[in-house]
Amino acid sequence: MTTDVVIVGASAGGLTVAEGLRRRGFTGSVTLVDADPELPYDRPPLSKQVLDGRWPAERARLRDPDELDSLELDLRLGCPAVSLDAPGHRLTLLDGRVLRYRTLVLATGLVARGLPGQERLAGVHTLRTLTDSELLRAELESARRVVVVGAGVLGCEIAATARGLGREVTVVEPAAQPMERLLGPELGAEVARLHAERGVRLLTSTQVRGLVGEAGRVVGVRTGSGAVLPADVVVVAVGGRPATDWLTGSGLVLDDGVVCDERCRAAEDVYAVGDVARFGAGAGSGAGAGEHGVRLENRTNATDQGLFVAADILGARAAYRPVPYVWSDQFQVRVQVYGTVPEGPSAVRIVQGSLHSRKFVAHVATDGRLVAVVGWNSPGGTRTARALLTSRHPVPHAP
């Protein structure tokens, strides 16, 4: 028996493909596969509302059981895909079953990175799944000292949550500022000030040499200088890698993700969406794809790309050209970023509010061209950001 559409990955991107198909009137068979046994859930609350206990786990679900039933999906949860024969249109699951498909969508996301060469110690956590969040929350209840390794979006959110629970929190980051990769150094410094004012100890420009354990449990983090930071709990938030190991030998091109064209197609009848998809390879993109394509790790892209792929499966023919969008909530502050702040030289100009007021909108420009809009507690001020970034005319950037 051949399934019309098989989707591997039941998080936001994969579920959105299924919903997009049904909304457009698709009545064929759809199978949704995921290694996680939980009903599809959202990931952003895992480092915030679920982690601090404001939300029960059920509230993070993307859809309730009745809504899922209405989609008439064949749900295969808790059973990961282990191999793919793309030319043969065959997907093999861990339990040995082989699914034949007409169209396949890969939405497997990321695997959290750990510290290389580090022994397994109790009290050391990564945060990617609902189970991860629940285990970390249980340990935070009795912990006094928490060390977070990595000051990207996830690390900063975990640090803010742990500090909000009254824990002593230290964040270790090799870059000069937290969230520097997303915001650049000038606006990253605002995140540093926010955390310092709330009592978080920030050790930037600091490498981690390894973990210190006693009797199988972590007791500290050793920095590059040899100093040991005492810790009851350590959270490693150093990013993730695309979950593509199982696709080796599948016939797909893998390069820090599943390589796709500008329609998100990885091969004949195979698409990829979300964190795992490197799209636009060989053809320019609004996200700056270039020859090697671009891979976006954010919630908004997962849903936008899911809707795009659902339309393409049903005959739409267009190029996926998103405007990247990331948001983060920390200490009652919402940071929003449209576009991409470049790693190289750029000019930052506050166009609304001020840094002092802690409510502002900033434009980031390179060579006189607007490349990003950053809002700090200014959702209204960022509403026109997408239109500004897609304009064909350069936005004047006054000194």
C-alpha cells in the first residue's frame, strides 16, 4: 500500500504541512512519523513557561486530540525513521515497517549538541524536547547554582528562567556579547546589561574546557583559564546539528542539513522544511541563500515553509523567499529580529525610542542597505519591518 504523503517530524513544520494540505482540500492519505511519543508540541515554551512551571506540559501542545483527529492523519509517534531509499520511494521505521510514499516531507529538526569528549554526568542537561524540559525543571527545584554554557537565544532564555526561579545563575560564552550572532555586538551588549541587572553572572569571551564531576554527578564547569565554576546543574546550550544521520546513503545531498532547491525540494518527490532544510542552493533567495543555500533555525520559518511546501505539493510553483524572523522573551522583555544582522561591519541606528528607555526599534544597515530590524519591547514598531526589508529601494541610513 502506498501513502500519498509521508511526513517525518511532527513538530511545527511537519504538522503545518499536514494542516496546509487539508486546508487546500487534499483528501489523500497522510502519515505523520516522529521519534517522540508525545502528541505534537511547540518548542519555544520549553525554555520558558513549561520550564518555570507556569504551563503544564499539555498547554504546549500544538493541537488538541480532537483537532488532530479532524486532520485524518495516520500518526506514527514514538517510532523513528531509520533509513530512506529516495529513488525507490521507501521509508523504513525502527520497528521494521516500510512505508511506501508518493511524496515525502522531511521535518526532523535538530539534535542538541553536547560538549565534545565529555563523560556523561548526572545534572548535565540539554534542552530540545518536552522530556528534556521536564527533567531540567525537576532538577531546578532543588538546585542552588546553575551554569549555562552558551549565550545564544536558548541559553539566555534558560538563564532568565532559572534566575526567575531564584537560582544563582552563571552564563559562559566564548563571544564578546550574549546573542551576538543574532544581534551583533552593539545590541548584544543590551542583552548583557539586561541579565546583569537581574543578577545573572555573565562570563563572556570565556571558553569552557570541560565539566568537573564527583561520584558520577556534575559539580562544576572548568573554564579555559582553569577556574572551576561550582554548579549543581549545568545546561549545555551550544546549538544543534541537523538530524540527518539516518539519511546517509539515502540518495539525498546532505551538507549541514538536507540540501534543497528554491522550492524546498531535496529530490524528486522529496521536500524538507524547518531547521533541517538548507534551501535555495544554487539560486539566490530573500534570505541570502547563494550557492550553498541557507538554513534557518526559527519557529516562524518552520510554519511558513510548511505552508509553502503544502502548496507546492498541490501544484503551486514559486520560490521560497522568506524574511527571517526570530523572537525571544527574557525577563518580561521581548526581542524581535527581522532580517539578518551581518557578522561583518554594520551600522545600527535607533529609529524609535531609546536604549535608555529599554523600548526601541533599531535599523541595521550594510553599505547603506537595510538588512535587519530589531525591536526591543516594541511589537508595534516592528510591524512594518517585513515590508521595509523586501523593498527594492535602499533605506536611507542617516548617521
